[in-house]
Amino acid sequence: MADAETGEKTEDPTGKRISDASNKGQVASSQEIPSLGVFIVIAILVPTILPSMMSYFYSLNRKFIENAHAFIIGRQDFEVVFREVIFQVGIYALPIMIVFLITGFIIQVMQVGWNPSLEKFQIKLDKFSPAKGIKKIIGVRALVEAAKGIAKIGIIGSVIFILVMPLVEDLELLPAFDLIHVLDRIKTIVLVVLAITILIMTIIAALDFAYQKWDHKNKLKMTKQEVKDERRQQDGDPLIKQRIAALRIERQRERMMQAVGKADVIITNPTHYAIALQYDMDKMPAPILVGKGVDEIAARIREVAEQNEIPIVENPPLARALYAAVEIDEEIPQEHYHAVAEVIGYVYRLKGRVNNLDEKESWAG
């Protein structure tokens, strides 16, 4: 009762709640996982592309240095050189940036699945609220993200400093070595830094993903009243369902009464049970039960029978047995053939159809 009054969200989110949130673009995702993927791509590209990239930039710089006398110091010439450098750098940088973008997209899809949603792109005036903007900047979530970023940089920086220091102890001696040796040392340091970073970020990404899943589920928690309302919405209002069921039963009853009007005989208890049988010797191998009921329905069946001048035969044992054993529109079972044959025979004699008794006995045995 206390939960219902305070509206405290204590219930786990239902499948519909999670699905609705997903359709709005609200999914549990960690930004650390795409970052990890980018670093993995960098680690793959460094040993494969870095040597050729360094060689390319070396030749590019050499071209400008060797032809320095051909350049006149001026704004227009500087702009020409600047555009040339940007273009040459872009030849290498643009494909790499495209690879990073594709990698981030693929990893995000792998993380949350393909779930495009236009909800995030809809312009809503409340998003421009200064109060909400300040809340996002200094809110609890913003502080948590800031703390995570500082902790991540601190951990990665500390581990890299400890493990990379032995590789740079002779840094002051590098100018005496050949350029190839220097580049090889730089490559080694970069690969070690990347390896350490990837290892630490893998741990951080796993922990952050688990936290995001927990936080997302916690945000979607529901009150007991919300769960009840959702179940009522999905299943339908019980009162409406009862009304529909009552209407369905009423229609079935009306159809049954229409069939009762075409019956050949009504077998009664005499007041509690009423069974309506129909038999067409040319079309039916045995009589068919076209209507049955107890108490009020039985009274209605007798009323329809009287209106249509259908014979009513009192046979309490047979009426109870047929009511229990036979459903509407079913043939009577073989064990009741003899008793029903006697009733049908009586009706035939009553209607002056004595000549048809022989055909009747063909199914009665």
C-alpha cells in the first residue's frame, strides 16, 4: 500500500517498457566501447601504415626544404604552400578518419543492435530550457561522467608512465642515432602505449557497459500501479472483456435458438434440462444435437419449441446423458442410438410418418 501511495518505482521494467524506450532511442550503451574500438584500429594501422606515412611526410618536408629558395615570403605564397600541405596530409588522414567513423558505427550497432530512431532528432522546445541545460552540465550524471573521464586518464597515464619510462631513459642519446633507428624506437613506444591503453580501456569498457546496463534498467523501473495499468492496457479492460464475452455468448445463444426452431424433437428433464435434436434421413447418418440448456435456457428452448409446434418428450435420464455427452452440432454417440431411436419413432408416429420407421432403424441398429 505504501508503494502505491508514494509512487516509488520498485518493479523491474516490463518487456513493453524496454521496447518502447528502445524505439525512442533510449538504450543501454557505453561510450567507452567505441573508443576502445578506435584504439584497436589505431593499433592495427600503426605497424601497417605508420612507416609509409612517415616516409611520405619525410619526402614532403624534404621537397619544401630543398626548394626553400623558390618560395617568396608573402601571404599569397604562404597560402599556396598551406593548401598544398593540407591537401597532401588529407590524402592520408581522410581515409583513416573514414575508417574510424565506420568502426565506431559498427561497434555501436554491435553493442545495441540496429535500432534507428527519429526521436533523438526531433526538435523539442523544452530541450532549449536553460534550467535543463544547466542541470545536464552540473547534474549527477554529468559529474559521474566527468569523474570517470578523470579517473580513466589518471589510470592510463600512470600505468603508461611506469611502463614506458624504461624505453625513454636514453632519450637524450637519440639525436646521435640514424633516423631509421629513431623512427623504429618511436614505433615501439607507440605500440607499447597503445597496448597498455587498449588493455586498460578493455577493463574500463566492460565495467562501464555493466554499469550502463544497470543504470538503464534502473531508470526504466516502474511503480506497481504502472505495471497494473500496462497489463490492463495490453489485456484490455476486464469490464469490456466481460461485456464482449457476454455479447459473444448471446450471439451464440441466438444462433442456437434459430437452430432449435428447426429441430424435430425436444427432450426434457422436464424443467431443468432441454435437448433439441434434428434428424434428416436423407442427409444425416444419425440425429444431431442442435441446442441444449439448463434452467432459463431450457425454458427458452421449450418456449421456442412451442412456438414452432415441435414435439416435447420428457425423458430425464436421456436428457441428462445427452447434455453431458454431446456438444452442439455434434451427432449423438452410438451408445444413445437406441434410446433416441425410440423418441424419434414416437415423434414419427405422432406426425404420421410411420412409413419412415424402417429408415430410422438403419442408424439405430
